[in-house]
Amino acid sequence: MFSSLKVRDFRLYWFGMLVSLVGTWIQSVAQSWLVFQLTGSAFLLGVVGFLSSIPIFVFSLFGGLLADRLNKRKILLATQTSFMLLAFLLAALTQLKLVTPAQIMFIACLNGAVMAFDAPSRQAVVVELVGKEHLLNAIALNSVAFNSSRIIGPAVAGILVATIGMSGCFYLNGISFLAVILALAVIRTHNHVKANKKAGLILDLKEGFSFVKKHYLILVLVAMVGMVSLFGVGYIILMPVFAEQVLKAGVKGLGVLMSASGFGALIGALTLARLGDFRYKGKLLLASSLIYSVSLILFSLSQAFFFALIALFLIGAGGVTSIALINTLLQSGVPDEFRGRVMSIFMLTFAGFMPFGNLFAGSLAQVIGVSATIFLSGVICTIFFILINLIYPQIRSLKQQIGHSFQAETPL
């Protein structure tokens, strides 16, 4: 289950990232609560979510180009340092009682811009740390780190907001980035940069899109990620409203709800890490996608706190399993010289589409309410994954093995 952690450099990177992610989730919960307290608006929660992700949609392809051209470790050192400075800026503004919704939106937008260059390198550097033989395990353990932080961060955020205040949460997040910065300073990556640095950026982009166009399975997998980002994750930015207005749970209840989703995701990631490079990835991918979307519907119908926790647990387990499988299938089947660009397209659909999903969720919730919005999102995702299962039955038999490149297919 933890085989990739035997690799020293990945172990240092993994623990550093875990500490940093806990801080990020603490800030995420505190920031959402701060926006809701300042504005009382579900729509503005959606706007903040939109602004934090729209730069990823705009710049992530260029982040992928840099990942294919430059040393990924050095890119990550620059981006993680930038995240730390932005966290300290938000903390200082909040402590001095100068913070406004407009400032929060501006800092969220800057964080999104940094993320656009951070995410492709962060995804693509894993194979340089562990090699393809440990890739699925390493990606699953990255999901373990991410989702462990989703349990720890939100769970303590409610307590921390009440004890050290929102500014204290933001300072704590800034300090947490030191862990991953120190790890990146001492590790060494086996750099696989093969992109032609003399070629123009536009030509590099065209080559990346041309590669994806020739492989219809990549297009299908990316489309599945895009659907989740557009309609499946909007429930997250509506959680403060759902906790307050539907479940009457307050900020501590909000932390527990978000932790439930994180706990389900942790169980899903650990299960995936234990399975290793198993054969029937396609069947599990479709099953986990349907579990995710149906659980969204169940969550939207929740009136009892305990029932909501169960639904969120299933949402977390189904979501992390499907995304981690798609991530693995893409990274293991793509040549080294295209990995950064393909992962930037993955991030474009995964994080870059989120602003539109957040804006859709926030706007619709203002009109029809949070429960109805989450219900509609779950229905849309369920119908889409059923259609994928019917139209592309070959996805069910997908048995892509680590190190085996995608074969060129007829374009979608």
C-alpha cells in the first residue's frame, strides 16, 4: 500500500505536501466562512470560487509548456513560495481588519494564477520521483495526502476559527508551506525534459493538442473530468450555506461535513493504493463515477446531519477513485515529452472548468436554493456517465498497464 514511500525523494516530497495541504484546507474553510460572514451571499461564494479557478483555465496550458521545457522542481519552488506569500498577505489584511470581499477575490485570483503553473508540474513530477513502476501507488498516495488533509484541515478549522481567529488560520497556512519548500530544496528529480526548447510556444501547444486528438480514449477521459468539474464539485462552495440554512450546523458542523467527504476520499485512495496496477481500471472508473454522481443526489435530499455525512463519505470515495484512475491512465500512457502538456489539459478540465461550475452553482442556488442546485448537478452527472457507459463500452474493458503508451485511435 505504501511502496512508493520507500523512495526517499518522494517520501520527503509527500510529507512536505501533506503538511502544506492541511494548511490550505484550513485556509479554505476559514476563507469561505469569512466571505459568507462579510456578505451573506451564496452568489459571492460562487464568485470567489470562480475567480480562484479562472486563471487555471486561462494559463494552465502555458504551465504545461513550462513543465515540458524546464526543471519541474524549480518551478514548484517558485510557485509554493508564491502561495506562502499570498497566505501571509491575506492574514495581515484580516488581522488589521482591512479585509474586504474585493481583496479576498483579488487574492483568490492570484492564487489561481500561481496554481495554473504549479499544478502541471506537480502532477508530472511524480513519475520523475518514483518511475512508472510505482506510478499508480504514488498517485494514489498523493490522493491519500490530499484527502487526509481534507479530514484534518476542515475538522480543526472550525475550532481554530473560534480560538485563533480567521487571520490565525491564514498565518498557519502560510507557515505550512515551509514544509514542502524545504522538501523541494533537498530532493533531486530525474528530469525527463525532451520538448524542443527552440520550438515556438504556439507550435508546442499545437503538438500537444494534436497528440490528444489522435487518441480518442484521452478525449473521453478528459471529458469525464470536465463533467465533474462543471457540475459535480459546485456543492463544495455551497457547503457553508447548506450547513447554515439546511442543516443548521454552523461553522463547526461545516468542518465536520467537509471532513466526512475527505474521509471517504481517503478510504478510496487507500483502497486504490492497495490494489496497485490491477487490470480492470475501466470498470472501477465507471462504477466510482456513478457512485459519485448518485451520492450527490442523495446529499441534496439530506435533512438530517447523519444522512448528509454518509452521502458526503460516498461522494468523497467515488470522486477520488475516478479522478486518480484517470490521472494514472493518462500519466502512464503518455510519452515523457508530452506529459506536461497532457497533464495541463487534464488540469484545464479538472481545475480550469471549476470556475464556470462554481459560478453556475452560486448563481443557480441564489434562484432555486442550494438543495435543488446540488440535486440538479447530481442528475446531470449521472445521465452523462450512463451515456459514456453506453456509447463507449470499451471504457469498461480498459486495462491500461503502467508504461504502455496509448495507441493512436480514430479521433472522437
